[in-house]
Amino acid sequence: MTTTTTRALDAVRLTGELDPRLSRWLWLFKMLLSIPHFVILAALWVPFILTTLFAGIAILLTGRYPQKLFDFNVGILRWNWRVGFYVYAALGTDKYPPFSLAERADYPAHFDVDYDEHPSRGRVPLRWFMAIPHLVIVALIMGDLLSLNQSTDAAAGAFSILNLLVVIAGVFLLVTSRYPRPLFDLLLGINRWVYRVAAYVAFMRDEYPPFRLDTATADARQR
């Protein structure tokens, strides 16, 4: 593993602890239970985009990412990951996510990014262009497998690959009361990839994200 890849993995840390006593049926209602979180997060994504644009300009002009903006944006991603871990991105816990941007040691899902004291000014203008290969992969993972027929007004359901894997995990829980560990590790690896890309395009880190999943082995290394 190269030094740059190691820094990229260590600087953006996403972890989750699988609850061994998950309910067989609660996952069927988690989307409904999470509606308050979805409403707040939808509202927070607007300032996240604005603060990211402002941070890019600040880095170009001053060579620094304003610390308060950095902490705010990391907090939004952290909150988003906790909700995802609870419901649509992992189903890893039945513990209801806290309404907080701050790190919560008592919650089984964690996300953090090391603050870069001296981000590169020169990489800012090319950041989103450089991220295109990753964004294509993320779009394939997170995008709809089914789409609306544009010639009709009929509605159709849609799932991303990530959502489909989570539903499979839910079916295993419902039928067997067990969550296959390899499936959980795969979902955790996918989410790590997605969140590393998010941190990169949001100017939080200069290290280019590696094209790799980090599953159980990487989780142990990071902790």
C-alpha cells in the first residue's frame, strides 16, 4: 500500500459496529421512523453545498479551510452516516440515531476526517474533474436500478445497488434472525468508498481516494 493511499484511508475514518441482537422485523419500519432525520438532513444539505463552495474559495485565497466550516461539514456527513447505518445504508443497529452533528461515543456508527492545516490551493480548481471516475462509480452504486418510464405518468419503485444489498440483509434478518457478516462487511466497505469520495470533493482532504473497498480487515486496522 502506498503512503498516499495509507494517508487517504487513515485521514477519513468510517466505522460501524454490527449489533448482534438486531430485531427481525424493526427494519421494516425504520424508513418511517427516520423521517424526522430525513427532513433535517435535507435542509442541512443546502448549507453543506454553500459552505463547501465557500471553503473552496477560502482555500484558493488563503490556503486554509476555515475550521468552523470544516467541523460543520464533517458533522453533517457524520449525522448522515449514523442515519444511513441505522436504516438505508447498513441496517447495522436498532439504536435510534441522535440528532447531533457532534461525535457520539455511545453510538455504534462513527465518522471523522482529520483537519488538514495546509490544503493545496492548486488542486482546488481540478478537484471535481479529478473525481469524475469515482463519481461515476458512486453513481452506479447509489443510482436507481429501475427508473420511471418517461413516456408515461406511472410511478415505479427504484433501488440502488446499496439499497438492494440492505434489503437482502433485512430479508435474512426476517427469515433467519441473523445478519450475514460478509454482507455487512461489504456494505461497510461500500460506504467507506462513498464517504471518502464525499470528503475529497468537499475539499476536506487532498489525498486522492483509492479505488478499493475496506471491509472487516480494514475496520480492525482503523480501530
